[in-house]
Amino acid sequence: MKSLLISAITLLPLAPAVALNNMPLVEEKSTRVSDHVWAIVGWPDIAIVTGSRATLVVDTGLGPRNGATVVRVVKKLSTAQKLFLTTTHFHAEHTAGEAGFPADTILIRPTVQQAEAEKGAAEMIARFSTFSEQNRELLAGVKLRAPDIVFDTETKLDLGGVTARLLWFGAGHTKGDELIFVEPDSALIPGDIVQDKIVPRVNAGEGSVKGWLAILDKIAPLNPRYIVPDHGALGDGSLIGKERAFIADLQSRALALKHQGVSVGDAGKQLTAEFKAKYPDWASMDLAASFVGRVYAEDDAPVR
Ligand SMILES: [Zn+2]
């Protein structure tokens, strides 16, 4: 049951309406991760970084009602007045709750993510609204507002006794993936880039398999002690190596099939079956839908 639920959740951006029931609402309940980092574990996972002067929230939940729940949790954790909000990527469950935050919240995100949101967020919100009656209510009238701050590759927020480094390393799950590294806690909030046994999803026109591996190589030296992913269970730094090994394995198998002249459709089916057997406890093993196609498209070698 659990894997079925995760499967529906991670496939959500492209799944047909009939396949989806109501997604769980954000719960008014947090888990302490480290000295300054807390997580609301659910759909999606939301991170809260509390400093003596300011708080940083990472991701909003789907729609203002969920965003308001996050704000109630923040008020229980900290009395700091200043509130920063950032988003790991532009998909609706990570951005579309911003109107539930106070009007003086300082919204900050990478330039590339903002451009991607301006291009694709309205269409995505409209699509999410069709998935269920609850989604329709949660997203009614939602339009993303302009951010207060954008940054190109990195910016630092001094929250008082704790610093959050907001990082953009290029395309992975989307073009605008942001990762947040919290010092001195050694906690990484990597968005969808590192998760615990959830098959990565790379949508055409948004993400990059090569880019995803490059991001993993850049965050590995941070050697984080704690990881708060976008979806699924909280974990430690060992998740980075596991994610990298899975993607590299899948990339090399897909390239081998491409160079044997196997069609992308057949390769997707074959590798889904092969990887289900090889990684039986990974959720959402539907490689045909996106990942294999991206590997084929990113390969420069001529098809036989
Ligand atoms: Zn996403």
C-alpha cells in the first residue's frame, strides 16, 4: 500500500486524473532533524530552518490552505519575525501554497526556476486541479506571485546562529532545481535530487540525466549528515551515493540498449522489468515514461 501511494505521488505531474485519489494534506506536525532544521514529513516533505533572527521555509504544500498549515507549524517552532520562503522546483506541490504565507514573507528562488515557473506553473496548476475535487478546491484562484529576490547560482541567508546556502547547479529533475545546505547543522535539503529509494523522474523539456549526475557530484563533497528530501523518508548522507549508483546504472543500461539499436519504447519496457527485479524496494518504477527517453535524447552517438 505504501509503495502504491508513493507511486501515485511521484508520478503525479504526468498521471491521468483517473489514477489519483486525494493527496494527503500537510499535517500540523513537525519532526526535529538537527539543531536548527525541522521537517513536516508528508506530501511533500517540507523543511523549516529556524534561526534566532529569521526562519526559512523550503516548499509550500499544494495550495494556500496547506501553506497556512506550514505557517502555523513555523509559529510553534520560532518567535523570529522575519520569514523567508524558497522552493526546490516549480512543480505545484512545492510552490502553489505561497499565498498561505504572510504578505511580508520574503520569497526567494533561482533565476532559472523563476523563468521556468513563469513559463509552466499556470499550466501545471490547471492540470493538478483536474486530478481531484480536493485539488480543485485547494488550487482555486491560485496564481504564483513574483519573488522578492532571485539568485543565479548561490546565495547565503544568515538566519541568526545558522546559515542556509541556497544553491543552483543546473538541470536535474527540472531546469530550476534548488538545493539548500544548512550550516552548521550539515543538513542538506536537496529537493527531488536525492530521495530514499524513489525512482527519479526526468520530464522531457525540464530535466537532464547528465545534469542530475553532475549535481550529485557537486553535493557529495558537502558530505551532509542529514538529508531532508522532497518526498519519502528522511535520511543521511549515504543517500547521495545510492541515488548516484542507481542513475548511473540506469543510464549505462539505457545507452547499451540504444547502441544495440533497441527502440526507446522497447528499452523503457525492458529496463522497467529489469530494474524492478534488481531494485525491488524502489518505488515508482516506470522508466518508460521519462528517464530512458531522456538518456536516449542526451546521447550524441549515432543510432545504428
Ligand atoms: Zn517535482
